[in-house]
Amino acid sequence: MQARPDNVMVVDHPLVAHKLTLLRAAATPTGDFRRLVREISLLMGYEVLRDLPTEPVHIETPLEPMTARQVSGKKLCFISILRAGNGILDGMVDLVPSARIGHVGLYRDPVSHEPIEYYFKVPDDMDQRLTVVVDPMLATGHSAAAAVTRLKRAGAGAIKFVCLIAAPEGIAALHAAHPDVPVYTAAIDRQLDEHAYIRPGLGDAGDRLFGTK
């Protein structure tokens, strides 16, 4: 994994790069797109969760007792920014089935591109959990920043943000609002266009995940 400025980590594993290339292709059908998002999310999860604290635990193997290690403290909480975040959520939950799950519903105003909240449901003990926020695209950064602000109000402290593709504008906006939140992404693309789409990007992640366009 290659570290980038401003607390941004680009997961540059060859398998991630390969699957992201397939994901970007316009000819990739919905079923394959959904599967690829899940697979990339699973691969990225290993890096995102690399620094989880562990503690010793005594167990019995079939041959002898031993002291092994397990994740310590409260379990994780994955937060999906609806609706496209659910694609990444699936892969993350495959990796950590015991994690708690929350959802933040935001949609982007088509004129102002500002986020508008329509749903919020998270666990009660957010202050005791590492919170991993997932959304395939970090474009303007407005929705990501709004979601993190809302989560902090709900008590979340340690927060990480995970996306498949980020735009420089989105990274700047998120870090201006929340410089304490690290960003993990599979790629940083060139720029946003006049419609606030990431270029070259992969199109509308939600529509491609759910086959709605």
C-alpha cells in the first residue's frame, strides 16, 4: 500500500488494480459489477483494518494448548452511505461478520450538489467502536463530510473512510472538514467534470450496482 499526502492511503495491490479496471469498463454487466465491488472491498478491508488492536487468548488446538491472538475491545461498526455504499458493505461484512452496521441516507441535490439527509440509523455505542464509513465514490466530498459530521454527533470518535475511487476535489473537501479522518481508496482519478462526476471514473456507481439505468 502506498501512502499519499493528506492522510490518504491508496491500496495499490495488483488484484485491486486488475479488478478496478474491469469495474471501470462500460461493457461490464450489472452482475459482474456487483461481484467486482464486493471482491475489491474484501481486498481493501485487509489494509483498512491492518492496525486493529489484538490481545492474547488461551485456546486448545487439537494437539495442545497455546496462547493465540484475537481482536480486542468492541467490534467494528461499518457505516454505509446509501445507497451505493451497500456494495462495499457486502465485502467488508464478509471479512468481519460480527461487525455492527449502520446506514446514512444522503442524496445529492442535482443543482447545488449539496447532500440532503433522509435516513440515519447507527448503533447506540458508537463511541466504543472503530467506525468505517463506506461509499464507492469520493467525488465532491460533500456527502462524505456530512456523513462524518453526523456520525461524530452520534458519538463516533475513531473514523476511517473507504471508497473505490476518489477525486482530488473530494479528498480536499473531506480533509478540510475532517482532517482527522483517513481515506482509503483504490485510485485517485484526474478531476470532477461540470456535473460533479469523477473523470475518468466508472459512471454512477449506484446505477451500475443496482441496474437502475
